[in-house]
Amino acid sequence: MEKKELTKELLAGLFFFLGIFLLVTFVIILGGNKGLAQSKFQVTVFYRNVGGLMEGAPVRLSGVNVGTVDNVEFLNQEFDGRRVEVTLNILSQYRKQLENNLRFTIQTEGILGEKLIEIDVLREGPKADLKNPVIGEDPLDVEDMAEVFARAAESFTKTADQLSQIDVVGLSSVMEDSSQSLLITSRGINEVMDELQEITKKTKRLLDRVEQKVIDGNLFKVF
């Protein structure tokens, strides 16, 4: 009985340690795939409004996951109108791709509207200094869009009202008078051009005669 109990305890201990080993192995593999065990560096971005961005949200560079949002908190003092500080954990293997002029934008993904940070590489401009806080671009605010559209609609309405108040008959009369004036002016220009053309022809005939007399040598002969 004692040997059987001992064997059971040994088997139970063996299975226990085997389970622990498998669990640790699974965590290591999963962490490697998720970048948990990889080297990272942090980037700080300031925003006015993060639009519901949460810790753990993905950070993408040209659509590729390069890190996660580590922390979102308020600044003790506003900086250039920004009051929210977002700390990003970026995988070190992508540091070289970030040696450009960058733009950090908060975007919305999926039906539920999950927030993420998209890093865009800009062709022109100075290289981003990631050792210091970076100014990010706030997410698109639906309320702001509605206000913009409302202002645009109001502007179009005012323009339409102003156009409707224009005296169309009077405007057509002015345009008719202007067209008549232009027609008279064009006729006068044509008459002047015809006269100039006639003068040119006469001058050419006179010069031809003078040239012929010079050739004949009798330009100054009277008889």
C-alpha cells in the first residue's frame, strides 16, 4: 500500500511539474509572437483628445503592428494646447524605419470603433526626434464634422439667397448694352484696320515707283 501511494504521489508530482513546464513554454511562445519578450523602446506623444484610446491598443506603421500603447494619462501642465500624454512601446527592430519625419494619428478600426495609433512616414521634413515628446494628430471628431457641414450648408443658403435677390432682367439689360458697345467698338477697330491696310498698300506702291526710278536712273529728271 505504501509503495502504491508513493507511486501515485510521484506520478502526481510529475504531472504537476510537467503542467508547469508546458504552461511556461506556452507563455514564452505566445509572448515571443506578441513581442512580450522582445526589446522595446518608448515614444511619448501629446494629444488634445485621444477619443477613447486605451492602454494595450495596437500601434501600426504602414499597417504593420510595431508596438502597443503602454500608458494614457493627463499632463500636469498643458503643452502647446495638448493635455494628454500617450506612451508607446515600440519594438526595437523597427527603430530604423522610424528614422524619418513621422505623423502619429489616432484612427478608428472595426465596427465597434476600436482606437489605434497609425504612424505615417512623411517624404519631406525633418527627422523625428523620438527621444523627446512628439505632437500627435487628434482623431476625427464627429461633432466637429457636423459643425463644419452645418456652417457650409449655412454659407450655401446665404449664397443662394443672394443670387435669388439679383435682378435678372436688369442684369440681362446691362449685358445687352455691354454687348452692343463691344460690337460697335469692334466695328470701329475693323474700319481703322481697313484704312491702315489701304494706306499700307498705297505706301508700298509709292515705294515701288521710287525704287524703279532709282534703278532707271531718272529719279530727279523732270523731262
